[in-house]
Amino acid sequence: MNIKSLLLGSAAALAAVSGAQAADAIVAAEPEPMEYVRVCDAFGTGYFYIPGTETCLKIGGFIRVQGSFGPDAADGRFNNEDVDFDGDGIADGQSTSDWDVFSRAYLSFDAKSDTEYGTLTGFFAAEFNADNDTDDGDSLIDVDEAYIQLGGLKAGFFYSWWDKGLNGETDSLGNVTEFNSIAYLYDGGTFQAGVAVDELEGASTKANGVGFEGIVSATLGGVTVDLLGGYDTEFEEGAIRGLVSADIGPGTLQVAGIWASDPNAYWAASEWTVAASYAFKATEKFKITPGAQYFGDLGFDSDADRWKAGVTLDYAVTEGLASRLSVQYVSTDDGTTTDDHVEGFLRLQRDF
């Protein structure tokens, strides 16, 4: 009986130990599926799908370091165009300096998706500028663009058609060129036509301005013709602009002209102006762009005029890194005195 009890007890103990080991066994969990970022090629290069959505996102920007020289070199350093409503050749409200250095970081987010009404776009871009001469002594943050676009309909804060200029850095073909706007552009490929309504607050000396724009554009072969008009309801004045671009030889020739009935938000520097440039592609990395512009009846004064001529040199240092040198000669005659000077800048820019 003792031997039998011992055997039974040993078997029971072994069974208990085996059960405990089975209860404590570690079972490996199945790995959770990972959602990798997918490339989106529906809207061009650089887009990727936002995980869990069918929206494509592209992130881009640049870092720029620029040194400007010449009288009033600081004018317009944080804007693409100077604002000169009194026609004196200096951006109104800007400080003056014979040279200036600033740095800029630009960051953009472009979200796109397909809908039954066409491509839906949400775009945002901001500039972060660093200059010791700004009001806060260090930097200036600026919303460059923020808009929604569905097909040809666009609404928000964005550059108007007046922002388009000639190749190079010689010409000036608009005043303030960013507005809160609603615009529609019909794009038929070789033919385009569009209209826009602009809020002109801050773009002129009056606060409640509304502006209207209209553009028609046609492309045939290597030639493109744009005809643009703008009307400022507060000043009850308008301006029209024509621009022709043609591929000739190893470069592109561009010619533009503007006429204004009187100063307005779209054009206020002179009663009329003509400009031309030729972008010559010397090598794959080096481009030379001479240009010239004449301002007739500067400041809408029949005794005043200005002409400007110079050259812009572009050199691609390596992929993503480019340099630009602009040297311009400016001569202004106000009817009694003549002012001649040289101005320009040297820029280094890293795009990504």
C-alpha cells in the first residue's frame, strides 16, 4: 500500500507540474500590420498618400540667403513687388539703406485629391524672414499663400495674374500682387480665360477697395500671348497689360507693356511702361538674362521718366542649390534733376 500510494502521489505531482507549465507558456502575439507611406504619382512627382486617406500631400520649400546693394536696397526685401503710390520710385513706408542682407525660409504644403468636380487642392505656404532691421529686431513671419481650389475655382489668399513677370530681375510689372480673392480660370490647353474679384484692403490708400481682373491667354507652338486687365473700384481707375513670350534660338524672348488710366492698386508707378528680356541658356547650368524697361510719365507726371537696364546671371551649383546675381542700372529724370545709380543682389538658394 505504501508503494502504491507513493506511485499514485508521484503521478499526481507530475501532472500538476505539467499543468502549471502549460498555464505559464508564453504565446507570441501576431505582429500588427504596418501601413507604409505610398507614393502618389497622380499629380506629379513629390506627392505621397496621407496614411489612411486618398489625399496626396507634397511638402516643399527653400532656404535663401541674399545680399542686396544700391540706394534703398532694403525696399521690398519681404515682398515681391514694391508699393509706390506716389511715384517717387521708393516703396511707400519702407526704410532706406545702401545695402542689406537677409535670410529666408519658405515652407509649402500642397494637398490634392480627385473628386467628381475635378481636383480638390488645399495649399499653404509661409515665409520666415530674418533681418536685423525689421520692426521686432530679428524676424518676420508671413503667410505667403493660403487657398482652396476645386477644378478651375480658386478662393483664398494667393498671387494674382499680375504677379507674372518677365525672365530675369530687370522688370517690374505690378504693384501689390497678392490678394484675398475668388477667381475662376478656364483652361482649354492652348486657350485660357479667367476672371477674379480681389479685396484691395492694404493694397491701396483706401480701405474698402474691391478690384476686378480678367485675363485671356493663348499658346501656339512656342509663342504665348497674355492680355490682362484690372479695375480698382475705390480709385475708379484701371490698367491693362500685354505680355508675349516666344522661344527663339537657345532662349526665350519676352516683351510686355502696361497702360494705366491713373494710379490704382494694380499699377501706380507710371502712366505707361514697356519691358523686354531674353533668357539665354548658355549651358545646362548657366543662364544669362539681359533686360530693359522704360517708364513713361513716371508718377503720372508728363515731365518725368525712368529707364532701367541690366543682366541676371543664374548658375546651378548642384542639384537643389542655385545662385543668382542681378546687376541693374537705373536712371530717373523727374523733369529737373537726374538720378543714376547701380543696384542688384547676390542670392544663394537651397530648394527642397
